[in-house]
Amino acid sequence: MAQFKPSDLVLRCYANRVNGGRWFGVCLDLNLAAEADSPEELKKKLNDIILSYLETVIETDDKDSIPSLLSRRAPINDWLKYYFIKLLISIRNFPNNFIFQELIPFHLSGSC
């Protein structure tokens, strides 16, 4: 049975307000994105996308593809943006941007 570290169950995400006032968010560890009208709606939408993606991956008939499908990291530009937002937030309040984490649901994390 595979050994999981707690950090393996945490997905890093960021969000920022884009033109027109909408919010855009990215899950960096799975390279998934969503757009919504509010931060709360964005987090819910991204959570739903992540859950749907993980369920689809785990249910695939091509079990050999699962490791690569679970390590679809976002491009370097998204990671740089995440760390830039994280730095700015640590210095002062940065209301049009935030970072957050999503947890892989426990019932899915042990399924692989």
C-alpha cells in the first residue's frame, strides 16, 4: 500500500480578480481552472471541478495513466503568480488576490 504524506492530500490554489470584476482561480497541482462572480463561488466551483476530475481519474480503465493524470502541474507562470500573491499577502492586505488550499477528499485519497 502506498504511503501518503499529509502534504500529498493538499492542493494549492490561487485566485485573482480579473477585468470586469470576475474572479479567476487555478489549482496548481492539477492544472485546473475556474471563473466565477465571487471568491466564495469560485472556491466552490473549483472544488467541484477538482472532485469531478479526481473521480474521473480514479475510475479510469487505464490504471497505468493514473500517476501522470494526478501529477498535471500548472505551467511555471502560474506557480510564479501563486508565489508572488503569497508574498504580497504576507506584506500587506491584497484584496483582489488570495491563495487557498483544497484537500483531496479522504475517500478518494486511498482509492489509487
